[in-house]
Amino acid sequence: MKTIKRAAAVLSVIAGLALAWPVAAAEALKIGLILPMSGPFAAYGKQIESGVRLYLKQNGEVFSGRQVELIVRDDTGVAPEVSKRAAQELVVKDKVDILAGFGLTPSAFAVAPIATEAKKPMVVMNAATSAVTTKSEYIVRTSMTLPQNAAPIASWAARNGIRKVFTVVADYGPGLDAEAQFKKTFSAAGGEVVGEVRTPMKNPDFSPFLQRIKDLRPEAVFLFVPAGEQGIAFMKGFAERDLAGAGIKLIATGDLTDEDVLDAIGDPALGIINSFHYAESHKSPENKAYVEAYYKAYPKQRPNFMSVAGYDGMHLIAEVLKKTGGNADGDKFIEAAKGLKWLSPRGPVSIDPVTRDIVQTIYIRKVERVAGRLQNVEFDQVPDFRDPGKP
Ligand code: PHB
């Protein structure tokens, strides 16, 4: 009896070793996600992480034989030093293969030199200042750029009889990009920017600007502020001072009417025309499946552009590893990412082989109530649109 037991034990150890062998042979794929998980932009971190984890849930946690291991680090929002330290630790201590995430531009700018020095791929899942991808050869972006979204709404406004616009943007990278591109496209189409303000990133008070704009009576205001609380505050002031009643339209990039804050803005959002690359209401089989799976996994969150960029970022990593046979070496990774094409929940996308930025359809949308819920309803589009902000 004893001998039989011992033999069985030996056999099970051998079987265990055999099973363990292929796993041990392929090292885990460590992905360091640097995201704002606390502070005023904590929603970005939550949404991007949700998109990332949904991709793993649907596609499995093994990419080309390598077990995916996520390490999430909170950079608290606009805190470049914190993002930088997180990246250094992820590279040196945790020995990650890939740096990913980046909710805000200052964070992506701060980490770019580390990606270059360590030769690690850096997958940007939100930070949307055009210049981000020029800061390191190892950066590839799956979100958008502000010029990419500002140009189509400027063209739309000019085509639809709007001649005089006042621009309001957050005073940092993406805001300055949005302002410059809006002005360029709108002026070239015969429009005129009759006034502009840049609002502070910390606790902006929009009321004095809104009064000035009301007195000036432009035909429309063009707005970019980072998605979230700032847009809610702006809309509150816009409604309270009744700029709409004074005949002033509001146009924006879709950061303003992001599904995550649309319900909080409420009825004042109705009718806002805006341009963006993703809408929960986008009509395609891929998006239908995405939205259903998202609500199933996270019943209390609405799928939005941040979650999709996280989801697509993971898709990019998975596809790149298929091409490299599981190798995440920085140079090989970036070479394989160039020119990659896929069907995202937002529509067809590809990675520009020269800029490593995303090429995608930009939709013109109007906020409407659909089945009792505020939605961005797409009614026009600019397909295969590259970032016009690059030289
Ligand atoms: C950015 O910091 O790059 C950023 C943040 C929020 C947005 C867009 C861009 O909605």
C-alpha cells in the first residue's frame, strides 16, 4: 500500500513539473499601469482600468504564451513628479515590460524620457496633447489628440453658418492644442475667433468669463476642458447665466459630454453639438457587444472614451505580441505596432507608422435623449482622420 502511495506521489510531482514547465519557460508579461486613481481625475483611472480588465476578461490573461500581470500605480492626476517616480520604480524594481495608462498630458510628458532610457514600450491610453508621441520613439497612443477632435467641429461650425466664435480652453497642453487647431481650421473656412480665454487647471471659476462672453455675444462658444468636474461646473454657469437664451450656441470636443458626466450635467446638455471618436451610442456590432459586456461587468459605470482607449490599448499589446512571438522588447514592440489596424468598438482604427498615433473616424454628434437617457448621437463623420496637429 505504502509503495503504491509513494509511487503515486512521485508520479504527481513529475506531472506537476511537466505542467509547470511551459509556464516557467515563458516569463510573465508585466504591464505597469500609471493612472490617476485618486484626486480630481480619479474617474479616468477607474475607467481606463475597467477597459483594460474587460479586455483580459474577454480574451484571456495569456498573451502569446505569457501570463499578463498588471501593476497599477496611482499618480494622483496632474503630478508629473509622482508619475515619474512611479515609472522609475516600475522599471527598476518591478521590472515591467511595458509602461501604460497616462490619464493626463503632464504625466505622459514626465514619463517619456524614462521610456526612452529604459527602451520600454509606452502605451498612452488617454493623454491627448498632440506632441505626446514626439517625446519618445517608444510611445504609441490608442486614445486621440485634441487637434484631431477640434478640427472637425471647427469645419462643421463654419459649414453651418457660424461666423463668430469665442474659445474657452483649459490652460495646459490639450487646451492650447484645441485652441490653436480650432482657430486654424475655423479661420481657414472663413470664420473668426472674436475672443479667447484660457482657464486655470486648478479649481477654475468660470463665472467671470461667462459674463464677459454673454456681454460680447458671439454666435457660439467653443469649449475644451478635461473631461469631468470642470465641464459640469462650466455647464452649470452656462445655464445659470442663460447664455443659450442670449442666442449663444455651445460647441465642444466630446470631452464635455463624456458619458461619465452626461447624467450629472443633465438637460442643459441637450442639443450640444460636439466632435469625438467614441460614443456609447455608436451603432456597430462591435460596440453593441462592448457596451453589453461593459454593463455586465460594471453595472454602475457607463462605457466611455477612456474605457475604450484602455480596452484598445490592451488589444494593441496582444496583437503586437502575436507578431513578435511574445517578445516585448521596446524596439521590436514599436516596429510591430506601426501600421497595426483593427476594428475597435469606436469604429476602424490604425496606428500611423510615422507618428505612432491613432488614425480613426471622428464623429459629429448631438446630445439627445434616447430611451430616457442622454446620449451623444452621431450624425456626421470624418473617416480615417490623422492628427492634424503634427508638423
Ligand atoms: C490630457 O491631459 O491630455 C487630457 C485629459 C482629459 C481629456 C483630454 C485630454 O478629456
